[in-house]
Amino acid sequence: MAGFFTGSGFSRRTTLYLEETRAWLWAGGGPFQKAGDAVSFEADRLERLLEELKNGFQARPGERVTVILAPELVLEKAVFLPFRQARQVALVLPEELAAVLPDSLEEYRYGFLAPPDDPFPVTAFLAREADLSRIAAALQPGRPRFVTLEPVLASLKAAGRDQVILLIRGGRSHRLALFQKGRFAMGRSFRSGPAEFEERLREERELLLRSARLPETVESVEFNPARELDPDRAGRTRAFPLLPGGGGQNRDRRLAGGLAMTAALLVLAALTIFSTQARRRAEADYRRVDNELRRQKTLAAGADANFSQLMADETAARLVRSDLSPLESFNRFTVAVPENLPLTLEYLEIDRTRVLVNAALPEAGQLDRLVKALTRSGDFVNPVLGELKVDKGLVRFPLTLGLKEAGPGR
């Protein structure tokens, strides 16, 4: 029974908040013992701080130590991705990080937090493997679990608030973190001495609000981990772990990324083939219609009729005008259609007074653009749009256009 209350029969819950030159340690007892007051450590650099920590804290075998890394020990990278699902982010994030890091990804452990809304980037947090190894050695024979401060802040300070900016002061580095409805959205880290701290804080806060497109009225709260951190709750926080950046896991993710890239290239090739075939079909349709119109013009020119008598009739004279020929009308129609509009002609009928087409477009919104372009050309009037039908991803429609009579000198 003595072992039960001293913690030797159960793992103690110990919490360590670690900066580059300062540390606060809450060493709790067993499951029914609450953590006591924090013991502070201080040194001029991390290596000496860890020596002080090793001499001042004797961990028990199997003791779980939650190490909360201060912002100055964590490298932060923002990555814009078109999705938020953790599994999808985990597949592509290693390749994204490898492209922006000054060193190899294998020298870091990393984790990420996806914001609650799409406009914000996915934030990746990285800690150097060498620093984590030194920290783990100082805590032996305990079992360290490394987390960043953001998930802890969400449960301790940001809970119940719609929008809040939390300021975390550090020894050499400070951090502003924006939370929305208790979830981390984005943040900014900055280094500053005591003399210029207020000015830098104002500048960084303005940059954070501008990046998030938020007004100046967003509430700001300062958080002091040494005084306000609840070690018992922090130790139970469901924070993400920092994962290894190298090894077989990273190779598997690179392989998954390569397979995804191959699939994307195959889809692109299929779309290219489809586009080429569609363009060839459209060109064939154009040539077929053009040849038919030329044949009709040739037959009309060779007809056995008294040309002088036909010219005496005003209607007949209008019919033989070259600027009102079916071929000329078709040419004007093709010129008036915008070049980058993917119009598919399925049926075309032209006489001396109108043009009737059955056509298709990928989107209904492109119809208005087509009709406006035809009427702006000055050759077509009184457009009448028939019933729209959606079939196989295309919007099919009949369109009738009146031919505008050409003025003198046209």
C-alpha cells in the first residue's frame, strides 16, 4: 500500500514547461495526489539548464513526464493546403516541409494543427531532434512526452471564447496565437528585448490581425505559463505528439506522395486526350458545314434563272446579296463567338433572315456571355433562347438569331 501512495506502483504525472534558459517543473504524486508548487530552474543556455534540471529532478523508472516546449524551442511553418483532414495533411506535409526547411527534415520532429476555417493555413511545428534527445537524457529514467503549448492553451485559456489572441512571453522569444472557438487558427512568433517589446508587440499583433482579416477589436489576453499553467490539466491534454521526421515512415510518405503525383499526371493525360479529340470533332464539324454551304452557293450560282428579272424583285435582290449569303453569315457567327468559349455546335441552320443553332456549353453561366458577344457584334439581333437541358455534364440549348440587314457600304 505504501507504493500505491508514493507513486512507485503507478506512473506519476509530472509536467515540465521548458524555455531556452528557464524551466518550471511540477512533480506530482500518484493518481490521487495533486501536483505541488512549481520548482524553477535557470541558466544562461539550454545545455546548462538541462544539467541543472538533471541534478535537481530525479525521475523514477517509468515516470511519465509531459514536456511542454516553449515557442522559442519550436520552429513554426505555415502551409496552405486545399484540405483539412488529418490523414490527407499527414501524407503531403513531409514533402511540403522538406522544401522550405534550411536543413534536412530528418533532423526534426514535427506535428501540425489544422485551423477551424479554410482561409487559414495548416501550421506545422518542428523541434530539433538533437534538442529533444538532450532533454530526454536529462529526464532519465523517466518517459518524456513532447508537446507544444498551443493545445494546452486551447483547453486552459481559449475555451469558451469566440475569438481571442493569447500572448505568451518568453525569455528570448514571444508568441501571439489566435484561437477561434477554442481551436488554434494561426500565430506569430517574434524575438524582442525588454526595451522594444511593446512596439514589437503592437506591430506583430497588427500583422496577425491583417493576415487573419480580423478587426482591431479582437480580445487580447496575456498568459504566463509559470504562474497560470495547471500541470494536472496540461498533463491530460490530448495534444498531438511531435513525430519523427526521417526513417521508414518518411520514405513511405514520399512513396505515397509519388503515387499521388503519378495519379495526377495520368488524369492530366486523359484530360489532354479528351480535349484533343473534342477539338478535332469540332474542326471536322466546321469543315463539313463549310463544304455544304459552298456546294449550295455553287448550285445557286449555276441555276437556270433570268437574273435581270430576279433583280427587279426587291426580295429576290436581297436574297442574292453576297453579304447575306449563308457562308458569310456563318463566318460572322464564328467570328462573333469568343475564342476561349468552349462552344460545341450540334446543329446549324442558316437562311437569309436567321441563324438557328443547337449547341452545348459546360456551364449555364456561359450562355449569357455567348448571347452578349453575338449581339455586340452588330450582325445578329433578337436572340431567342430555347429550353435548357443538362446532359452528360453539358448544358444543351437551341438559340435563334435574327440577321441584321447590312447598311450601305457594308
